[in-house]
Amino acid sequence: MHRFSLLLLPIALTLGAVSCGGAATDAKKDSDKTAKTDDAKKTDEKPEADADADEGPADPVLIERGRYLAEVVMNCRACHTPLSESGPDLDKAYSGGLEYPDTFGTWRSPNITQDQRTGIGGWTDEQIINAVRRGIRPSGEQMYPVMPYEYFAAASDEDMKALVAYLRTIKPIDNAVAGNTDLKLTKPTPPEPTGEPPLPEPVAEGKYLVELAHCGDCHTPLGADGRPDQSKLFAGGRAYAALPFQGEGQVWSANLTPHPTNGIGKYSDDELMTAITELDKRDGTAIVGPMTFYVGAWSQLKHKDVKAIVAYLRSLPPVDNAVPKTTWKPQEAGG
Ligand code: HEC
Ligand code: HEC
């Protein structure tokens, strides 16, 4: 009982309690629901959604690993949560509907709560894993690679099991989101995941985390074919426009290779760790643009994980690619 309560508390907090005026009753409802889930687990009653996970009651350690992946490393929550005027609307976490005006068209994220009708509550574990690592829906349809499945393909089978265990704990929210059409983004051949975990050494673990955090997705420019330019992996220069609530202007992703002048060559390990977890650049300015979306998450990365990420970035071949200076003007505070 105690173990479950402790583990479910942060989930209830993130899902329910971060809210503005008028949501107190919702928060209470959420905690009631959490309590019910807790009871269901206690009496060994399998919730319907667990039906094909024939391993009995979900393991709290596995769920916590899944939460760390979904909320901290892989950022499912950042993309799959709609925005209120001031930022992500965490009362509606995972219910989709975020609209992001990108250079290839405005994309919308689907509802990935456990709702049967409008979410993924009716999907089997296998179908969810296939969506996350290969970008294929139960209907067989291939997703646009805005959903970073080309990077998530690196995830181990064990981590996928943890992720699914956590997703099953997300409260259902009824929210139908229209699908994406007409994005000017080329769909890749679905990846073939190996399911292997990384070797237990920092560079390999860092590579694994960098894939799951899909740093390369933003930090690799798109070629003329609408696919990441393989000659400029991690070399930066992908363009992003500001979201209305963030400000105006354009920002180009940074060169993350250890090039001495155009990359992160001059950064110390500590400075790099600060840039990733606090968005403070070495030159004293703040990182702006889409990466700020993820800072709430990456500020919670385990120290050893950030160190591994840095070790991997240092191991990349330096690419000489100068990135334009941002024209981004952050929105005035207090408006
Ligand atoms: C960069 C933003 C982003 C991140 C991060 C992200 N997604 Fe997605 N996801 C999307 C978008 C956009 C789509 C819709 C793609 C399309 O329409 O082709 C999608 C589609 C999906 C779908 C298919 C849902 C449906 O109804 O078709 C699932 C399931 C999913 N994501 C789960 C996840 C999980 C789990 C994670 C974290 C491991 C995650 N996503 C991380 C943006 C994201
Ligand atoms: C959603 C897109 C996105 C993702 C994902 C992303 N970044 Fe960034 N990052 C950017 C952009 C855009 C900039 C440039 C910001 C600026 O100029 O203010 C940037 C800047 C940086 C910088 C500052 C470098 C400098 O020039 O001083 C570092 C370091 C960095 N990112 C590391 C990472 C790492 C490591 C990851 C993965 C854990 C990552 N980023 C994931 C978009 C992203």
C-alpha cells in the first residue's frame, strides 16, 4: 500500500495538481481516481487495459521507469499535452491537441490517454510499441516523423515494457483530435528496432539517451528531400519559428558536434550539463525556441544520465557548420 501511494503521488501531482483557478475540484477528482487505481491494484484486480500484459499487477519499479521515460527522457508529455495561454495544460496531460506551427506545416498531436474512444485505451501493448518505435498505427498507416519514432526505434524491449506500463496508468480523457494531413514532411521507411539495451558504458548509454531524447531530430537540418541531412548529423541549422506564447522570430538549432568554433568544442562538461538541464548557454544567453518546451523535463534528468549524454556528444565527429544567429524575441514577461 505504501509503496503504491508514494509512487502514485508524483503522477497525481503532475497530472492533476498543477492547475490554475477553478481546477481544485478536478484535482480532487483526480486524486479520487488515483485512490481507486490504488485499490484496484491492491486487490489484484487487473484493470481492463492490462488484459494482454499477462504478468499480474503492474510493477511499481517498472512504472516509475516508464514515467521517467515518458515525462523526462522521451518527452511524450510535452508533445501530447495541449497548451493553455501560459504553457502546457497539465490538467489535460497526454490528451493531445497541441498545435505546432512548424516549417513543414502545422502539426497536431493525438490523444494518447487511456480513453477507449479518442485515445489509445483500446490498443494492445504490441500496437503501442509498434507506434512508438516504428510509427505504424494499428490500421497499418505510417505516421509522419514529427512523432520521433525514428529515434525512439533505439528503445530497448525492457524500456518499452516500462513505458507501456506507465501509459496504462494515465487517466482517460475524452478528446477527439483531428489527424494530420498535408504536412510537407517525407515519411521514412519504418525502422526495424533491435530491442537491445545499450552496453553499460557512458558513451553507449549516452548515445541511447540522445536517441530517446531525440536531440538529433532538432539538431540535424533537413535536406532538400525533406529528410534529415545525413552529412550534417547533429550539426545544427534546422529552422524553427516561435510559438505565439513564446515570442516571435526564428531560431536555428545549434551545432552539437565538438567543432571548436561552430560547435560545442569550447564548452566544459559542466557548462554543457547546465545548457541541457537549465538552458543556459556558455555565452551567458538563454536557449530559446522549441528546446524550452522540454526543459521542465530535462531539468529532472538523473545526473549520471546527463553525464552520459555529454560523453556521447564529445565522441561525435566535429562538423564545420555555422548556424545563423537567432532573430527570436521572447514574449515580454507579465503580459
Ligand atoms: C515531437 C513531438 C512528439 C513527441 C516527443 C512524441 N510524440 Fe507521439 N505523436 C506526435 C505527433 C505529431 C503524432 C501524430 C503523427 C501523425 O499524425 O502522423 C504522434 C502520434 C503518436 C501516436 C499515435 C496515436 C494515434 O492515435 O494515431 C502514439 C501512440 C504516440 N504518438 C505516442 C507517443 C509516446 C508514447 C511518446 C513518448 C515515448 C511520444 N508519442 C512522443 C508527436 C510527438
Ligand atoms: C525540439 C527541438 C530540440 C530538441 C529536441 C533539442 N534541442 Fe537543443 N537546441 C534547439 C535549438 C533550436 C537550439 C538553439 C537555441 C538558441 O539559439 O537559442 C538548441 C540549442 C542547444 C544547445 C546550445 C548550444 C550553443 O550554441 O551554445 C545545446 C547544448 C543543446 N541544444 C543540446 C541539446 C541536447 C543534448 C538535446 C537532447 C537531450 C537537445 N538539445 C534537444 C532545439 C532542440
